[in-house]
Amino acid sequence: MSAQYKLTWLEKFEELMFGPYHNMDTMARAANIKYTYMPNMLFKYRCCSSNTFDALENDFLFSSQPSEFNDIFEGAIEIISKDAEKNIYQTTYDNLKQENSFLVDRPTHSYHDLLENIAISFGCSYQDIEQNHPSFSLMEVLGNEANKHFYATVKSLQHQARNMYNICCFSATNDNETMWAYYANSHKGFCIGYDIKGLNNNLTHLTFPVLYKNHCTLKINDIKYIDGSLCMHMLTEKSLAWSHEKEWRTFFPPNSPNHKETMPTAKAVYLGARILPEDEKRLKEICSNKQIVIYKMVPKISDYKLVPVLLQNQS
């Protein structure tokens, strides 16, 4: 890295929190950096329904497993590191040996090694074997079985890593037109503002910024031990294509597939520019009863942006 290059706060946070030399001290420093730059308000875009009204009224949200999210690349593990790849092939071959006692005891660090070891067990070399060799069909069967086991192992690792936590997603902005369109029913929904930073409790400590990158798959070194730190790192990285969301994520223990999480009372509610009158009325009632400040988003054509306008009459 060039001596001229200055790390952004997000890069400093990532290095201290998830870097190869992270420890309790670096993670504490990372937490301080994160808290400094954490927005005073985080926002949840919502469609209007009896369920979302109930959640606002009773101070809860649902967390979900990342495998259910709409990003197909969510929490991707790239295969993997060379050491882990060797480990998978050795485990695959060892499993085959348990079921086929004639297989020789040899190191197996690649698919080529695996096929070669099967061939040697039959008294020949895989490179020299002919299609008409009487043992070729069995070798092919064993090779295919091993290959399937390899990719099943990778798939299992992906599933394990993606579902080590439940997550609730927030945004640092309440005026993004795309977010209103996608997550709030084309401006017919609403947006809730939570002061998670001000709580300074476990909810605050387990809320992390998403790191947007060109390439955001992580490699693992040990297939036998995928720890929470690696999975948390993996689940806070997303493609730059999603950077407009300015996302922050709160991590919860795994509960399949969704789990009700207690939230603080909302600080503010923002009504969509196209919200239906009956939904606006219901949200005003809830906010009035809970003393939540309520706004309505109004398109400001001259600036091409959405502006929150305070509603004086909330009843």
C-alpha cells in the first residue's frame, strides 16, 4: 500500500475488526470508530400492512436468515484457499476408503490425486488407463461420487456460513427514491427512524456498516472451523451495485427463518408520497399514541429529491 494512501474510516474499521491479526483490543478500537461514524438515525423502509403496523405499534421487527435475502450473492464463500481445498479432497478420499477397503492409503490433495489414487488401487496409472480396462467403470463411478461430495461440502459450508446469524437491515438514508420504490411499495409505504446509536447497548454494538466492494467473496482456510467473526465479515460485504442503500445490519442469534426482535420505540415515521389515505390515518393514530414524530415525504421537483415535511396534526 502506498505511503500516500490514507485509509477511510470504513477501511480502518474493517482492518481492526476483521483483519488477520484482529483481537479483543483491535475489535474494541474498531467499535469506537464505528460508534463515532454511526448515524444518529437508522431507517427501515416498510410496506403498509397489518403486520407492519403491528410491529411499529408494539416495538418489534423481524430478523431473517441471510439465505433468504434478495441478493443471490449474499455471504458468498469463494472456494476457498488451497489448504482448505486439499482438506476437502483428503476428507472425500478418506470417506471413500471407509466404504471401499481396497483403496490405497495415499495423500489426496486434488481431484487428479483422487483419480490417480483410485487407479493405483487397481494396479495401474490413471494416465495410461484405457476405456476398455475392466475397472474403468468403477473408477469413473468413484471419481464422480468424490466430485459430488466435494461440491456438496462447499455448498454445506456456504449454507452454514450464511445462516450463522439472523439479520435485520437498515439504511442510513430516508430519502432514497430507489429504496422507496423497492421496499416501500412505490412510495405507498412508510419509513421508520430508529435511534440505535443513542441506546449504546447490545443492539448498538451488534449493528455494523455494510462494506461495498467490487469483489466481495471471502476465502476460508479451515473447513472444520468457520467462526462467527469470519461469517460476520462475510455478511457485511456486498457488491458496489447495492451501495445506494447505505446499509447497516444488526446481527442476532440464528432463528430459522424469521424471528421477532425487540426494538426501541421509533423516533420518527416518514409517510410515502403516495400513501393511501386510510394507511396515513392509521399511522397517524399509532404515532400520536406513542408520541412519535411523523413526517410526509414530498417530491421537490426543482431539486429532484424527496423532502420530509413535518405533519403538525398527528391525530
